[in-house]
Amino acid sequence: MKIKLTLISSLLTVLLLQPAQALEVDREVMPRITLGGRVIATIDNYDFDSDPAKEDEINLEDSSLLMRFDKRMFGDGVAGAVLGLQAHDNEAQFSQMHAFYWNQNYSVELGRTRLRNTIIEFPLIRDDDFIEYSHVANTSSNDEFDQTYGNHVAFDWIVDQKVQQVGVWAGTRRNGTGFSTSPDGFDTYGVRYLYEQPETMIYLKPIRHAGITLDAQKVYNTSNTQQEWMNAVITGIAFNLNENPLANWSMGVQAIVNEGIDDTLNLNTVSGRAKAESKALVASFRYTSRPNLLTRWQAGINFGYKDFDQGNDASQWSIAPNFVYRIGQGVDVLAQAKYTDYGNGLGGGSDITIQFGIAFSLDTKFNDNIGERDSIMNLEHGYIQ
């Protein structure tokens, strides 16, 4: 009898003490894993008057690989991290490396990701095709990659848990090679209001995407002796011209007003133009054919205009029609032409780029038990929607 009581007592002791240990034994819950990526390969034919001239080439720029790992939290929300590589200058560079948390009411993002220096995504093969019109430029770098990616901490409040967002952020635009003097610490701040439909609703609502952003950068003057803040305002809207998801017409418009700095600037460099007072406008028309709600092809035309207040006839404009035909799920044939005309204040002349190519993209999930609004591919430029 004493033996039985001793065994029962020992068993009760183990059972009472074990739960605290059991939570630690299997504390790692398998995260959801999302893989996304795109390879864009085009043959680019150039006829440039601008300097430097370019030779025809096979272009793999903006091809990317994305990985996201996330879990549901004990109380509320989802947290995780994103790693992303993108092809740039014949190298793979980190475009995404950030941690995040989100729930129905707000989201927090910390690390390297896309700068919030644009609002509307236009129907172009690559983001940088119209980057001089569609993005607020980086004043501390001439590198094209630094115009779209940087480090920041951002907080977004989802108004009424629906399609409206109010966001604030502070960050660092990466300083490019050749900038011996650059702002220390946080050199960019911003605030925005955004109206954004989820992917499943963009063909069914009048407004797809709209917003207004105030972007502030800490800027050194050309002699690198004095700092000041340069402000730019971005406003844009993308909307459906009809609400037919089978044969959809849509339009996008975005304007950027940059106050610049009061200094003598070299408009022949990216950073010089970034610091100049300017106004930019982009407009696009897009037709998307979706028989049986399956996207088969898209045709678009994009217009861009930018005027620099410094200098005589310092303006440029571009037009870029393109066509995308889907031959299989995630496999697209691409064609685009771009013509740019420069005023005498920017050197004069014109540039022509003609591109033909093919793209393969993927978006797949493992251990998927978490709902979401958008595809992981929305972290990068998507030319067909």
C-alpha cells in the first residue's frame, strides 16, 4: 500500500510540474513560409543622345527572390520577417531585410525595404523605367538602387480596420559611393494618408489606390558645409474607368512637387536634380483582358513630364507604351518602347529604348494558416495586375 501511495504521489508531482516544462520542449511552432520571386529578362535596344550612351544588352535588372516567415502571436496579430534579393549591376543585393508586426488595427515595420517616396504603381515593365517622374529622388546618392530602397521604422494605423491608412516613418536613405559628407543618423521622415483596396477588390471598386505623402530629407548644400530639410509632396490616384473585371479600363495619375534647396546645382547628376526645385506628373491608361477572371493580357501607355525651375528650358518628357501577354500561369511575354525628350537645359536631344522579353514569377506558401490582404509580390514592382 505504501508503495502504491508513493507511486501515486510521484505521478501527481510529475503531472503538476510537467506543464511548465512541456511548453518549453516544443516551443518552436512552424512558421508560415512564403516564397515569391520574378525573373525578368529583356533584350534592350538603345538609341541615346544623352550621356553616357548605352550599348544594346540583355537586361536582368529587377529580377528578385523574396522569402517571408511569419507566425500568429499568443494574443493578437502576426509577426515575422522578410528577406529579399534583387539583381542590380550584375550583383544580387538585399532589397528587403525587415521585421514586422500587424493586426487588424495597425502595423509596424523595421528594417530595409522600399522607400515610401511614391504612391502609384504604373503599368511599366520595371519601376526604374519612369523613376525620374514617379519617385522622390535620393539627394545623397547617384545610384539608381538607392532611389527605391532604404532603412526605416514605420507605423501604420488602419482606419476602421478597412482600406484607409495613416502612416508615419523615419529612416535612412543609404548614402551612395562618392559622397564623402552625408547626413548623420535619420535623414528622412514622412507621413501619408493612403486609400488602398485589397487585390481581390481592385476591379470592383471605383478607386483602386489613392493617397497623399509628405516626404522630408536632410540635405547638404553643394559645398557640403550646411544642412537643411527639403520637402516634397506626392499625391496620386488610380481608378477604374469601368467596373468590369473581365475587360477592365483603368487610369493612374500622380504628381510630385519638390521644393528643392536654394543653391547652384548641377542638373547633370542624379543628386543634383534631386536637390533642385521641380514638378513632376505621370499619367497612365491601362486595359486588362481577363476572360473567365483569368488575366491573359494587358496593354498600357504611360506619360511623364518633369520641369526643373532652375535653368532655362530644364524640362523633359517621356511616353512609354507596352504590352504583356500571359502564355501560362506566371509566365509572360513582354514588349515596351520608351521615348524621352530633353530640353536644352538638360543637354537636349532624345533617348529611345525598345525592350522585348519574357518573365517568370511565382508566389507560393507552405503551412498557410494566416489570412492576408496582398501577395508578397506587392513588396516589389508588379507590371501586370
